[in-house]
Amino acid sequence: MQTLLVTGGAGFIGANFVLRTIGRGATVVNLDKLTYAGNLQTLASLDGNPRHHFVQGDIGDRALVASLLAAHRPDAVVNFAAESHVDRSIDGPAAFIETNVVGTLGLLEATRDHWRSLEPDAASTFRFLHVSTDEVYGSLGETGLFTETTPYAPNSPYSASKAASDHLVRAFHHTYGLPVLTTNCSNNYGPYQFPEKLIPLVIQKALAGEPLPIYGDGMNVRDWLFVEDHCSAISRVLDAGRLGETYNVGGNSERANIVVVKTICAILDDVAPRADGMKYESLITFVRDRPGHDRRYAIDASKLKDELGWTPGHTFETGIRATVQWYLDNSAWVRGILDGSYKLERLGA
């Protein structure tokens, strides 16, 4: 792929994908609305790069999307654009429907119309890849894994909005023939993640000596996926995935939330010990659980491995240590976010 239209490319996963893709020689047209989680500081290394074209705008703006498609004639559209935090969706679900459902519909319509206008050779190689989440599948018990055929059972406004967008993408393939691909990933972590999410939130609160909030009993389980691995999986699906198919992307790293937090604390004890000599784990505080908190997610990514040869390149141990070190080394990036409206407060209570 020589030119990609990437939506949401100033957000956490999108920006990591943009940096990786341009580093591999491609050109990226980066469309991002720059809501609270979009951060151009993440893309500062691309300033002046002729292969990065940033445009501030909404994926639901059909005229804007159509003009970008016509002007740049990308080989593919990769859709990261989404409201993505469950807690925020509890406080304000309407924004999630507007972006994740209505916005995705607008993007699909503009892309479909552009694809129909292409010459046969270009149309045959064009792709629309939609990036989604394992949360659309609902909650697992103590055993079992999500597969690509697991029935959808979303339990939060966020996951419901993503489920709706997934269904729209599927419908545009089966109704209009649009050459689509969908990925459903497990919980991402790594550099440039907005600090409302568990791992960066815990790192920042620990360094500030503040209580480390653990929802409920701390035994909610997630499959943790290092963002660099997720980006490599998306590239692989874009290159070789079967049209109309869904691919689950997981890190083979199931961990309970309390284990994740204690792991972060142990790493910080090692690389940034507290001046008072206390262990960071002493800051752990159990708080009232999130409403409707899904108990366990776990991904079966064997389809991606068997069909496309992809496996994650990081264990949780290597990925989480690299992540903690990145936040220690990039405190200026974090301060730029915390100087804004978000102050590490709890949302969605």
C-alpha cells in the first residue's frame, strides 16, 4: 500500500499506526477531529514530512472525505476514528453514537462512492479496514475465548456503538460489494495512550503518590495487546486478509486488573523508587465498581495466525516494562495532556 487515508490518526492506536506506516515508506493522509484524545504532539516527529498530510475534520463530513479521496486517491482507508472509553460512554453516550455509528456511516458512504468511481484495476485492490474491539462480544465467564463467530452482546454504550459500526461495515460489503476488512482487538497499551486508561493512569497516579483506584475486587480480566503488535497485525490484514472477513487480534496475555497494577508497581519500585522508601503497591485502593463492568475478555487469534502467519512479538512482561519506561522518559508529553481539561479524575461512576 503506497497511500493510505487513516482516520483517527492522532489518537493512541491510530498515531502509532501512522508513525509505523510512514516509517515503512508509505504516504498517509491523516484525518482526525482532534477531540480530547487526539494529540498532535504524538506526531511531532512527522512535522515537515512530505509523506504525512494532516487534515482536521470529522469522518461524518461526507464532502470533506470525498474531497480527500478524490485528491489523494488512496489505496486503502483505515478507520481508527472512534470515541473509545467505556467510562466516558456511561457519562455521555450520545457522542459515541454520533462518532462511532453516524460518523462511520458517513465514511462508508463516501468511500463506497469513491470506490465505484475507480478504474477496474484500482477498484480491485482498494481496501476499507475497520478497526474495532473485542468488547462487542460482551463478557466471558472463567473459561472460553472470543472467536470471530462469537455472537455480539455489547454491554456498554461504547461497545454497543462499536457493534453497530461493525454491522454497518459488514452490510456495506454484502449490499454494495465494498471491499472491507474488520479487526477486533483486545485491550491495547503502550506509548502515547491517553492517561484515562488503566495502565497510563496507574503510572501517573503512582508517580504523583496518589491512590491507585481498582474497580470492584480487581479480578476483571483482559487480554493485553502491546500497541506495536496491534499495528503490525493491522498491516498484515490490510496486505493479505480475505475480503469481508473479520480477524481477532489478541496479545495472548490475560491478566486480572489487580495483577496489572501490581506489576506496574513492582517495575516502578525497581526503576523509580519512592523517596519515602514505601512500595508503590501501598497506594492501591479498591473503589466502587464501574456500572456493568464486564468480567472477562479473552481473544482467540488463531485465525490470524493460521491464515496470515501473525503472532504478537511482545509478552506482557516485555511490553509493560517498555511502556512504563516510555512514560518515565516522556513526562513532557504527559504534562501536555494533563495541562488540559483532564486531571486524572474518575469518569463514568
